[in-house]
Amino acid sequence: MYAVIATGGKQYRVTKDAVLRVEKLDAEPGATVEFGEVLLVGEGADVKVGKPTLKGGKVLATVVRHGKGAKVSVVKFKRRAHYLRQKTHRQPFTELKVTTSARAERATLSQDLSHGTQKGRRQHQERARFALQAPRREALRGRAR
């Protein structure tokens, strides 16, 4: 059984006992973290997809450790201008071990109409295409012929 969860602006495919690195979470090592934003649950050919999330689905994970990723160098350079700027960055991460996968028996499709990345934005109703017909040419000429 596997599930797709969303955290830190990314989506992860997780299974039970899987170890994964996510964006840094505010939890101590050894603490249990619950992910309620389960997008998909699947087992073989049986797949439940949320719109956008599965109601009642959750994934529990234990925080293994916090750390920093590999060092990334950023260089800005302009030729003939004596301009050189160098920066480095190490992205913090949290390493998790998934303890329980999504509870598919309780997971049902939610009828939330939000659109994933457009969370919090107002959705305008689509305009009716042919609500008003354009005035005909004869009506404009006054049918004088």
C-alpha cells in the first residue's frame, strides 16, 4: 500500500517503513508527525484519488533527524566590470520514517473544490458562453427592405 502526501510545497510517494527527506519541519527528533493532506492512496489496481485530498486519510511518521543538504554555490559575475559575488547555501531538511500508511478504510473523497496550488484564491464562476446572442443584422437595420 502506498500514498501520496503533500508537505513543504512538494508531493511524496510513501509506503510503510519508508525513510524520506522533506523540507524542515518544526518537530523534535523522536516526535510523531501527522500528514493529513493525503492526495492519493493505492494498493495494486485499487487506487483512491482525492479532489484534491482524501477526507479521513492520514499518514503518521516519526522524525529521525534534522540536517542540512549539500552545499550549493551561487556565483554572480559581470565581465570587464570587476564584479564577482559568491554565496553558498545549505538547505535544511527533516528526515522522517513513515510508521503507518494512509488509512484507506476510512479515507473517502472530499468534495472540496479548491484547485491544489491555488489554495486560498477565490475561484470565479465560469461565464456562460452563449447566454446572450449577438443582435442580428436585420434587427439593426430595422427590416426596412
